[in-house]
Amino acid sequence: MEERIYLDHAAAMPVHPGVLRFGRQFPDGFAGNPSTIYHEGLVAQEAVLRAREKVAGLVGASAPASIIFTSGATESNNIAVRGTALRNAKKGKRIVASAIEHISVLNPAKDLQKSGFSLTLAPVDRYGTVDLDALGAAVTPETVVTSVHYANNEIGTVQPIREVAEIVHDRGGLLHVDATDAAGRIPVDVERDGIDLASLSGNQLGGPSGVGALYIRPGVRVQPVLVGGGQERGLRPGTENVFSIACMGEAARLAGEELPGESRRLRAIRDSLIAGVTEIEEAYLTGHPTERLPHHASFRFSRIEGESIQLAMDMLGIAVATGSACTSRTLEASHVLLAIGLAHDEAHGSMVATLGRANSPDEVPRIVRAVEETVKRLRAITPL
Amino acid sequence: MADQIGYSQKVMEHFMNPHNVGVIENPDGYGKVGNPVCGDLMEIFIRVRENVIEDIRFRTFGCGSAIATSSMVTDLAKGKTLEEAMKITRDDVATELEGLPPRKMHCSNLAADALHAAIQDYRDKQKKG
């Protein structure tokens, strides 16, 4: 059998071999609660502190204390949206988010509507770029928090975050940026970009799953979502996930170190993949043609459905993603693909390929052939 | 079946090599159910001789289980009398496919519905004579 090709790094990243090596350096029998003051506790504290510095370094945060560790980007997004809105509700009860945010941003924002907040979704254009005029109109002096992701995981589009930050700050609001898919892939600099809160995923940096981080600009007030002990400045109570946090830190360091070379390498593979796939009849790129993540290629194919594309590709040894309704838990069409103006039937035929360290340019011809074969096979069955 | 991981072997066989794909020109019965907006659309064509489904073809836009259930329902109906074919249910289709993930059960519903619609269409035409 031919070797498998993994093209769903947006769903789950393999742990970077350097992170595995780093993790193995922890001695057998390693224990230590960072809240204790004896030797083992101090070793654990040190490990968390180093990780904080490394994550801060990746996103250009000058104060490591501005990073808190969480269980992942979903929790970071929840704390950022819910905690910021609730803590600053005196200013107003308006929340603004782009229409294509991840559900872990949209759902806490929708949930806050039950507590009297209003939510306005800022539209995006057909490439998925947030409409800055519409955003400017949506954000008012009563808007407590505006959430616009750095880049989208389904269509790869990178947002003009600095312009977004200017709009939000002009109106005196706070900007939360879900940087899950962007960090480690393109330069993210919270200070240069004017970001007040930024969510990060450990796994998306090449670290383990089940750990994430939230950058909170010093001075920004956030209310805890979970309450318990006072860990992570009271915002993430519970004994720290020391081993995973340490590994996430190392992943952040490695991601930053490898970013220039790896983004250039992946961009070249991505471009030849896009060129090959869009040669196929009625195959279209989704998302922005140039302002997109270097590892991200996303498509739609007319008259066929995404889950069957995914299954057929799997049978050919290739793992890809789809925004198809049939693969979602809710069986609803992707809100991202609908927001960029696709009709429901068009949104069903999507395929997403996200590249990683193991992918090589040599794989592109086999991937393109497999997509051709899959599309041909499914179009032979379709009544449309 | 609730703990089944992924699709059964049988579903994948039918998905990769579906049986009875295509159209019948001037069919005796034609059934179409679903909607591309919902992500599933299937049509079934039947040729009937002496109350028996002599030939049956399908075309489907949809997910893996939509394609596999279409293929399976055509296998189940072929050679059956119309009365027997009308009795084929979504559960029969799912059982023959060695189970479907719970949230996919609506797709197999469609395949049996399309078959029943094709038989109904045949009967309506007969009545009009």
C-alpha cells in the first residue's frame, strides 16, 4: 500500500519531534505542583515560567505574565469573550464578532445574549475578508469586546488585523483575536498588531492537545469563567497541566524558530496544489487567493458532496477535511462558506487541505490525481 | 451499533463500487427525493415487468451513506414484486449495510423513500392507463 498523506493539520497536528525530545528530558518520577514551595514545586514553577516566556516570545508579548495557560483554544476563546464582556459590562453590553469566527467564539457570544448582551456579526466579502466599513459601523462606544480571528481555519483567509484593531480602539473597545490557526505559521505580534487578547492552541503549534493559552494585554480586566483556586491569575483555576504546558512552550519556541523557512516551504507546496486542483473542471479555490495561510488550500467542487469527497480520498490514502454539513455534528452547512456567499448546495462540496512538516512537494502530483479521480467518480453518480 | 467507529465495511464497499448506477430511458417509474440544499438528493428509475422490478438504476448527490444506501436499496429491490419492494424500510437498508452511524439514519430513509416514490409513480401511471 502507498504511504498515507495527511492533509488535515488544521484538525490535529502531529507533535513536533523536537517537542517529544524535550518532553523525554523530564526525569522519571517527575512530579511537582507549582503552588508548593519545596524543590519539586519550584521545578514545576520553573517549567511553567519558561513555557510562559516561550509562548510570549512567539506572539511578541513583552510581559510573560500576560500569558495564561488554559485547556485549549476553545477555553481561551470562552474566557476572552465571556470573561471580558462580563467584567467590562459597565461600558456597554454590545459584542461584535466577524461572521466567520470559530464556534468557540460565536457560541459564548450567543450565550451572552441571554444575559442582556447584543451580538452583531460583521460580514465578510467573498474571499472571507472582514468588511472594515461594516465593522466600523457595528462597533460602537458601547461595544465591550470585538472578536476577529487572525486567520480562518476553513478558508485560510488572513484578516487585516491592524486595521481591525484601529477601528476597535478608535471606539474605545477591546479586541480579541483567535490566533489559533495563524500563530506559528505567519508572524503574529500582539503589540505591533494592537491585540488586547489572543487565543492560542498548543496542538496547532506542534505541541500536545488539551493545552492552550490566552494572551491578555496588561491592564485588560477579565472575569474568571471557572472559579476555584487562584492559579493563572485566578483566570484558570486548577493545578497547572505542567507537562503539557512545558511542551506547548517548547512547541511555541520551535514554531517561531522554524516559521520563516517552513512557511516559505509550505507556501510553495500549497501553490502547486492549488494550481493543480483548480485545473479540474468546476473546481474553485475558496478563501483569499493571496492573503491566506501558507499551509492552507481550500476548494469547492460543483455538483458533489464533501463527505463523499473525504471518504473517497481516504480510500486513496489521503486525509483531507471538508466543511460539508454531513460531517458536522449539527448537520448544518458551514457558516463560513455561507458567509462568503456560497449557496447551500455549493457549500456542501468543499475540501480543505492543510499542510504540515511531513508534507513534501513530491506528494502534490499524487494528491492532484486523487482529487481528479474522486471528483470524476462522484460526478458519474450525481444527478445534478 | 452505537459504538461503531466510522462506516461499516459493507457501506464502504457500496460507496466505492456502487451497484446499479445510472439512468433508465423512459422508465416505468421514477422517484426523486431530497434536496441539494440539504446535501442529499437521490433519484431512482425502475423498469417493471409483470409486477416485478426487472431493472433499477439510481443517481445520488450526497454523503457516503446516501450513496451506499442508494446502491443497497437497488440491490434489495431488484427482482422483487412491487408489493415486496414497497415493504423495504430504512431499517432493512441499514441492517443490510451492517449498520449506519445514528446521525446518518436520515440518509438511508431517503433511499427507501426514493424507491417507494418510483413505485408510486409507476402505479399512478398505470391508473391513468
